[in-house]
Amino acid sequence: MDRRLPPLKSLEGFEAAARLGSFAAAAEELSFSQSAISHQVRVLEEALDQPLFRRIYRQVVLTDAGKDFYRTVRQVLRTLREGVDRLAPYHKPNSVILYCDHTFAECWLMPRFSELVAEVPSADVWLDSRGGEVDLDLTEVDILVTANEPEEEDELGELLLSLDYRPFAAPALAASIAGELTPQDAMASRLLHLEGKIGWAAWFDLKERATREAWLTAGPTFADARSLLLAAGQGLGIALAPVQFAQPMIDAGALLPIGARRWREATRYRMIVNHDPADAAYVLPVRDWLRQRSRRP
């Protein structure tokens, strides 16, 4: 049955009363009168044709229908508040919205973020690293940094960064392995795994044996490179990880590479600039900084 939405003004009072279990407490939190909260709830119940509270002395208790509706209203208001909060940077004309995945932000951008702030002082970067698919026609993004595999045909934007993979371990473990990492070395240690196509079976060119060789799959698996590298830095095992993402931990002495072999350009990040021409004075310096910084170690 098609049903019209209930009065949206009443949702905030209902949510507060449901969460606090009291009309009086809800009125105090929202700076309303108790009668105003009571009126909002009554209007809402009439619109829904459903009692949402049971009144017990000075308290109110949600009905089963009220509990169900409370979950919906709580999520709706949370989403709405987050949307309102996200509007704040739009008041700043020099905001540059940079969208990338969490791994790129944590492993590459954030260790260099102070350089960006110092070298491009005219722009205030608004970093969104939630990842996921982005529709450039619908999403407010000035610069999008997105990962793709080398074999994927993707001509959008420009190549920003190609990731080379190699084995890394904490200094004590890395020093115990002479030369290139061998299957025998790996079997004597613990392998750490990263979700995705870049794995130890491919590194050792043992794809056909991966399901039969227990040592190729044994050990912890991580969904992101940052967690993988931190585990390796704690001495938990050997990680096959991007050199460019490991560099800050190498510089800090927490990780050392094993051997000289690299799996070159295993993953590529492309940069797509999607800005309003009026914002070029702020967006283009950030684009240029990303372009230039990606060419340095």
C-alpha cells in the first residue's frame, strides 16, 4: 500500500524520546517543551496509525512497532546529520575534494600530507578515503585517485603511480635471509598475505601448486596493505607488499626489503581531475603536487 511519509519535524522528538526513555529528557536535550515532544509523538503515531510508546508512570517504553521504527529513524537522522556536517567545507572557496581509497590514503598520502600542506598552502584539501565506486557526474570530487590492474583498459585520467611489489620483513628476520627469498626460506618463516591478485603463489610462480602446498597459504591474511605492513614490522612474518607503500616504514627502520627482485607495475593508480573551472586556482596546484611527488621515492 502506498503510504505518505510522516511529518519529518516529528522524527527528531521521537528519536530523542525513544533513546532517552522520557519525554521530559527529550525536551531538555532538544530545548523544547515537554508538551511539544508529546505533541510531536502524537502526530507521528496518528500519521502511522500505530502506537509507538507505552506510557508507564513518568517513563515511556517503545512498543514492538516503535522499536522497529526507531532503528529506521535513528539511521535516517544519522545520515542526515552527516550530510549536513559535510556541507561545512563548501563555505570555503579554496577547498579541494580529493577522493581515494583507504589504502592509498594511509600508505602513500598521509605520510606525505605535511609536505602537501606546506608546499600548497593556498588549498585546503578535503580528503575522502572511504573508497568505493564514484560517479563523477553525481559526486562532488575535484581529484579522484583510483586503482586498477595493468591489464585493465582504463584510459581515464593520467597514470599517477605504478606499484612495484617485493618481500619485506622486520630487520632481524630480513637479515637472516641471504639473497633472494626462496621457497625454502618462506617455509622456514611465516608468510603474510594481502587480499587480491598479488600473492605468494604468483611470486614464486607456483600457481598450479598453490592448492597443494600448505606453506603458500598458511599465515594471516589482511584486507589492506597498511595492516599487512604493520604486521611485518612487528616481526610476524614476511609481507609481499608495494615498495611505495612500505617506504615510510623503511625510512623509519621498521622494515627491510629481502633480495633485489621486484614485481614491477603490479598495480597502477590513475588520477582524474574533475573540477569546476572556477576552482582551478586551488585544484591544479594539488594536482601538480600529486604528479610531481609521485615521481619521487
